[in-house]
Amino acid sequence: MPILLLLVLLFAPWNARAAELCPRDAMGLRVGESLTCTCIPAAVLDAGSVAGSDVYTGDSRICRAALHAGAVSRAGGIVTLRVLGGVTRHPGSSRHGVRTADFGAWRQSFTFEEEAGSGPRLCPDTMAAYAGSAERITCLCPGEAALRAATVWGSNPYTADSGLCRAALHAGMIPITGGELKVVMGPGAAAYPASLQNGVQTREFGAFRGSFTFEGAPNATPGAPVQAPVLQALRRDGRVALYIQFRTNSADLDPPALPLLQELREALLSQPTLRLRLLGHTDNQGGPAINNPLSFRRAQAVRSWLVREGIAEARLTAEGRGQNDPVAENTSEAGRALNRRVEALRVD
């Protein structure tokens, strides 16, 4: 064994030595096969080509794709990948410092399997990867996802490259606090008319190769913010909004906060190299003099709980942002509930 590779393996995190090294790509694997393997830092930082997002072409560099998917950090780690039959489209994107290429059909693809208990699948940003198909998917738009800046073309049907959760808000399928969707792909239409519905203005567009609509009953009544699966969001987006319950005007954790805190702890335990910045946010009730220190104490309360439960202090920092970074308007209870959150940001 080369001396450099031996040193890398000896000083890699203990869990990164529990499986064989990942091959360069998946072309030597069979469709339907699953493989658990180790990505060492040198393979993660390899500048080799990667095409796709979530689903990657079979000739993409596995460990570089794993960093893009959030399955490993730059320090490496263990991944489980599953080989798929070729899909019709592999859309590129930029995530975690990796820019992947946009590619069409390829004879073999792969994806990284989620850990058990990671919850329902988050909705993709758009349905562009499904354009030209007749697929149906069920996915989750978490709280505030529908408020993120995204362009929507059409009025049910929408172009396949429209912002999915934003389109769902326009169609009245979810409120601003999020919800579950059933999305149905359809053929391309000759024209996509614009309209203003539920506070969302869509754009007009001509012919486009694929479209989507929604199935099921409308649900435009806001409830409590819908929580994203913690590990899945951290892996995909590098951040997750935590709608942790505190006592009113206090940093004391409410008992209903425990399941979400435990989910956050499990995410940290499952990825020993993961480090987080915890950012506290409030609504605008009470003013900056109250909210600035309150937001910090809430972020610190989450950090303290995790440390008490065995997470190393060095892996966590806490900051307070007060009412300065709202994700929604503060004129309704639903908007204020979205603004009261602790964000966990992945630190690479």
C-alpha cells in the first residue's frame, strides 16, 4: 500500500475506516446494486467531472458527487450509493462548493441512500429533471420554502423548471407554513399564461418541453410551520430551519421541543465530522432591545442541550440575529411563527 494512502487511512475518522474505499465511478457496478464505501479526503476533493443533482451519471466521480449531495464533508466519510437504470435527464447545480454539469440521458446513474428515519423526501427545487415523463412524486415543502425567491411560469400547469414550492403556494395547495405535495408530470404545453393567486405572481411563457400539476385537495390554511427532516436538509442544502418551541419571551425549552432536538442530535451523531452554527431568530414583537439577547439565549439553549447530550462543544457555535433576518412578514401569526426559529448551518 502506498505510504500516503496508508497515512490517510490511519488518521481518517474512525468511522471512515469501516468500509472499503469507494471506486472512482459507478460504471463497474450493476443496476440495482448498493455499495457502502469510504470516501477519503483526497477523493472528495478530486476535481473530476460530476453531472446531475441527487441522481448522478454513472461515470461521475462518486466521492465528489457525495460532497455535492452533502453525504460527506471535505473530511470524507462513509456513503451508501445505489445504482439506477439510466434516467432521461441529469440537471446540474451548485452545492457545498461543487458545481455539477447538466447532462441528458445516460445508460446508468446512481444516488446516495438516505439514513433510516430521515423522514419524508424534501421537494426538489424544480421538476426539470422529470420533464418529458409521466411520473408522480410525493414530497414535502417545509415551512418558509414557498417564500423563497423562485420564478414560476404558468398557472397550473406550470413549466417543469418553475419553482415547485412557490408554484404550490400559487395553486393554493400549501399555505406559507408548508405542507406535503403530490406532483404529477405532464406533456409540454404550447403556452403558459400568467396569473396572480395567493400572493404569488407567475410569468407568461410560450411552448416548453414539460409541465407539472398538483393532485389532491387545496390546503391554504396556515398551521404550525412544517419541519424539514433535519439530516436530509443539512445534507442537501447545508442548512435547516428548526422550529423549536420555547416558552413565551423565554429561552426555556418547552417539552414538545424534545423530538426535534433528538433528531438534531442523531444527525450530529451520524456524521461525526459535521459542525454547526446555530443562529437564533425572533419575530418583531418586543423590539431589538429584547429580541437580540433573546435570540442568542435561544440558540445557546439548543447548543447547551446538545452538549449535555454528548455532542462536543467544539462542533457547535451559537449566535443571535434578533428580528433582523425575517423569512416572512410579521403582520400575521403564521408569518411570525416562521420567523421564530433557530437555524442550523453546516460548517465545512
